[in-house]
Amino acid sequence: MTNPFRDIADNAKAVFIIGSNTTEQHPVFGSMLRQAAIHRGLKIVVADPRRIDITEYATPRYGGLHIRQKPGTDVALINGLMHIILKNGWEDKTYITERTENFDALKEAVEKYTPEVTAQITGIPVEQLHQTAEILALNKPMAVIWAMGITQHTKGVLNVMSLANLQMLLGNIGIPGGGVNPLRGQNNVQGACDMGGLPNVFPAYQPVTSPEAREKFEKAWALDRRPTTDDRSPVSSPPSPVLFGDKPGLTVTEMVNLAGEGKVRLLYILGENPVMSDPDVNHARDCLEHAEFIVLQEIFPSESAELADVLLPGVTFAEKDGTFTNSERRLRLVQQALDPVGDSRQDWDITAELARRVLAMEGREPVGPQAGWHYANPNEIMSEINALAPSYAGVTFARLAAGEQLHWPVKSLDHPGTPILHIGQFARGKGKFHACEHLDAKELPDEEYPYYLNTGRVLYHWHGAEMTRRAEGLLEIYPESLVEISPEDAVKIGINGKDRVRVTSRRGEMIARAIVTERVSAGMIFANFHFPGAQNANNLTISALDPTAKIPEFKVCAVKVEMAE
Ligand SMILES: Nc1nc2c(c(=O)[nH]1)N[C@H]1C(S)=C(S)[C@@H](COP(=O)(O)OP(=O)(O)OC[C@H]3O[C@@H](n4cnc5c(=O)[nH]c(N)nc54)[C@H](O)[C@@H]3O)O[C@H]1N2
Ligand SMILES: Nc1nc2c(c(=O)[nH]1)N[C@H]1C(S)=C(S)[C@@H](COP(=O)(O)OP(=O)(O)OC[C@H]3O[C@@H](n4cnc5c(=O)[nH]c(N)nc54)[C@H](O)[C@@H]3O)O[C@H]1N2
Ligand SMILES: [Mo]
């Protein structure tokens, strides 16, 4: 997020929530927004195919609106809104001139997304498009908020660029109460990305393709060159350091497919449950079965444990010291509250020992000062982070323990952190508009598979639900997978209440109980991936990927629905 939660809740005049089920999936922020609507007149516009809970506050009574697009039509919707904004002269002309470039290309691209064309593609009435554009443009500052409804598409990157276009057009980036605000998912996924848990960057987003970045990390992490069996060089020559490759690695979605082709032979999986969470999971399981060796580091023997050759018991958040970085780039101190259970060990300690053993087996010696994997405690790891990741340079456990609220970049020990990004200037200098065109999703409903399948989560469970299916109270409230079906479609299918339905796609089937609800509109159903086996929506999903981000199209595929018995 460019802006903190509290800043948006206190300072935004309007928010545009697009593809985020905020009150169920980010309940703390969701209730801050709800409070702001009630107490200070924050206007909430929601663009979501489903009537999610936050839409109760996106009504004319609160000065807001809920618009329901067809799944996968967001680029057309956002272009259509920008078309109306430009026609009315509501754009921020000074901001565009001073802070952006490539505006003409954007203008040209949105020209053809007239309200009529946009209504045709998105299914949103023309009148509502006008109302939406007006609320978003005339209430400044306006913050855009999104989550997986925007990113989990084959054009997820185009969706995100379109939202950045909208915010630059309105001059809403780099100001309090505005910004582009993707809500992150897993509690520390932001921190994992910051630390280089991505295939193309070192910690703090320093690209592996950059010679300066590689040189810096080679100095810190280099090993001596491993003598190979055909090495004829004289023994007396000094070992030369192993250089890092300059090619980005694989994303997780690519690894699984390549395992199926025998090109990835070993997988070391930490805290992920692919047998539940991967798209088209029947195919994913086949691929994983092809891998020669799978190591799984977990806190429970999950569904994926059946595929693993070795299980390494890690520890839960309550048994750890360290930091989590949340969605607003704020570092939170995590302090161990419980002793680890049984033979389990700290996740970092397991990984470090594995690394040391591999080094020893290969007879390699660390050359760089930070290459030996000898950490006594998380504090030492944080010192290494301070030295190598510029945006975390000034983050220490001591500062966090003293109660400082540090949003990265924190450039030095006396730097106060950066709650709002891009004030005055963008990281790249001028903000660049990207012209984006609407593209259809990979698989759309047809005669044989007439319904859109939309997938996601519910309030009471967490993904593969290894943790939440162990909580009795939660299971009492939400004991099994439910498939949301509209009242109109329920009549067509012949469902009467909570009957069991069989949902089929080109890739598999799911059998679960229906819940008849106006949360979904006619022609689409919504299912989750919290329960294993036949109840998992990922039996149905498609593994089509966004070409740049390689994120799967979890939000759109085609299915048929019939009574199961
Ligand atoms: N209780 C609970 N909370 C969680 C999680 C959990 O499992 N349980 N998971 C966490 C994680 S890792 C993540 S990533 C986040 C996810 O948080 P969200 O992205 O908010 O959750 P999803 O259920 O994926 O729902 C996305 C929203 O997008 C809408 N949507 C579907 N298709 C489209 C579309 O084409 N366009 C638009 N604009 N919207 C669409 C859906 O109707 C839904 O309201 O939640 C986090 N919080
Ligand atoms: N159909 C569909 N599929 C989806 C999505 C969707 O919207 N629709 N969303 C996708 C998204 S956004 C996400 S983030 C993924 C989530 O997919 P996963 O990451 O596979 O799901 P989790 O259930 O969160 O798995 C985390 C595992 O880590 C373990 N764990 C928890 N804490 C620790 C720890 O401290 N140490 C270790 N070693 N292990 C730990 C838990 O027991 C759990 O089994 O699902 C994706 N799949
Ligand atoms: Mo996520």
C-alpha cells in the first residue's frame, strides 16, 4: 500500500474498493472504513461482482454505490470511468503535467470506452458508470483499495496498471488519504517479498539482473568455487568465488508445472499447502508426484504432507521471535510467547542448518562475511538485513520494542520511516501512464459450462485451513464448504435450500452444499478452497497465468452445476 490504513480511514473523502472483500478478509481495516462511513461521511464505492458485506455502506444513504461488473471486466470498467472523467474535464491537469508522462497514449486508449461500450462489456448500467465516475472524481482525496479480485486474472497486471492510471489521472498518489492500496494477504507476505522471496530480486527489490546488485550480494554471500571432477587447474591457484547467475528464477506456478515435466526435480516447500491452494489441483498433484524429492517444512501434517519425502517440523508465530511486515509496510515485532513443541525448531534455524550441511557436503567455504549461515539468533539476521537491504537499514528490534511505528523505507537508524510513498516524486521520476485494453478471460461460460465460477475465501477459514479446521468454534459456525448460488439459478437447477450440488469444469468436479443467496448474481457461483477432497474449489479452477506476474486466473472459469443426489 502507498498509504497506511489509519491515514485512509481518517483522511480519504472517498474510497474505491475494487476486488477486495474488505470486511471478511481484512476485518480490522474493514471496520475502520465502516466506522469512517458512519462517523465522518466517508463515501464508499464498491466494484465487485458479489454483494459482499461492505456494500451495506456503499449505498446512496452514505453517499456511495455498489456496481456489479461481470467477472474479469475491470480494465474496461476503469477505462470507461476514465473516459467519463476526461469528458467532464475532471482530471487533475496540474498533476498530470508536473508528475506524469505518456498521458496522450492513455487518452487515446480510453477514447473508445464510451459509457455504452463499457456497459456492454461490464454489464453495469450507463447511469451507474456516470455516478461512479462523479463520486470518485469529485471527492478528493480518494483512495483505491484492491485485493485478489483485481490480481488473480490472466490480465492481473493490466488491472493494476489501470488503477494506477486512474489515480494519476485524478492526482491521488503521494497525498494523505489517497494512493494505490493493494491489501496484502498472508500476515508476513509483504515481509517475505521484501526479503527477496521472489524469483527476480534480492532483498529490498534489488534486481538480480543488475550488475551492481549482484556485485554487492556476491561480496556478502559468495562461496569459494567448487572444484569439479574435470578441474585441471593447478591446486595452488586461489579459489575464485562462485558468481551468481543473472537470470530470474522460477515462480511457484512455473515450478509446479516444470516438476510435471521432470525439469524441476526437488522441491523445498515452507509453509505452503499446494494440494489445497494450487489452481487445477488434480493436475498440480500429478506434477508434484513427478518430483523426485519433496521436503515440507510445516507446523501440521497438511494434505501436501502425503506427497513429501521428508517433513521438517517448524514452529508457529507464537513460538517465534522476529518481525512481520504488514500490508502498509509497517514492521511489527513478534515476541516468542510459547516454547516450541516436541522436536520442532525455529524455521530460520532449520533452513540455516540445511544450508550449512549442503555447504559441508560440497566442501565449499564461505568467502563473503555473511555466507556461512552461522546465526545465533534473529537479531543477527536483522543486522544482516540492515547491511544489505537499504529500505530496512534503520529497522532494529530495539526501535520496534520501544514502540516506534516504522513503515519502510527506513533509511537509517535515525530515519523515521515512510508512511506515505511517492510524495512529491515517484520512485522512477515521472509516473508513467500505461494504455491498457480489455481482454477476455481465458475461459468464459458457454453452452456446456454455462456458469462463471468465482473463488475465494470466507471469514471463518484460512486457505487450506490447516489451522482453522482445527478450531472447534470456527468449525461450529462454518463446518463445510458452501457454494453460493443465486435464487434465479437455484430455481433453474432445482435447488431447494442447502441441497448438495455437483459442480463440474473441464478439469474436475466439486461436490458441496449450496447456499442460495443474492450475494452472487444470476449466471455466477462462488466457491472456496477451505475443505479438502471433493469439497475443494481448486478441483475446478484453471491454471492459466498472467504472462508477467504468473498469477493464476482463480477468479474466472466456466462450470456447470447440477444436483448431486
Ligand atoms: N478470513 C480470511 N481472511 C483472509 C484470508 C483467508 O483465507 N481467510 N486470506 C488472506 C489472503 S492470503 C489474501 S490474498 C486476502 C484476499 O482477500 P480478498 O481478495 O479480499 O479475498 P477473495 O475472497 O479472494 O475475494 C476477492 C473479492 O474479489 C471479488 N471478485 C471476484 N472476481 C472479481 C473480478 O473480476 N473483479 C473484481 N473487481 N472483483 C472480483 C470477489 O467477489 C471478492 O469480493 O485475504 C487475506 N485474509
Ligand atoms: N481457488 C483459489 N485458490 C487460491 C486462491 C483463491 O483466491 N482461489 N488464493 C491464492 C492465494 S492469494 C494464496 S495466498 C494461497 C494460499 O495458499 P497456501 O499458502 O498454500 O495456504 P495456507 O493454508 O495459508 O498454507 C500455509 C501453510 O503453512 C503452515 N504454517 C503456518 N504457519 C507456519 C509457520 O510459521 N511455519 C511453517 N513452516 N509453516 C506454517 C500452515 O499449517 C499451512 O498449511 O492460495 C491461493 N489459492
Ligand atoms: Mo494471498
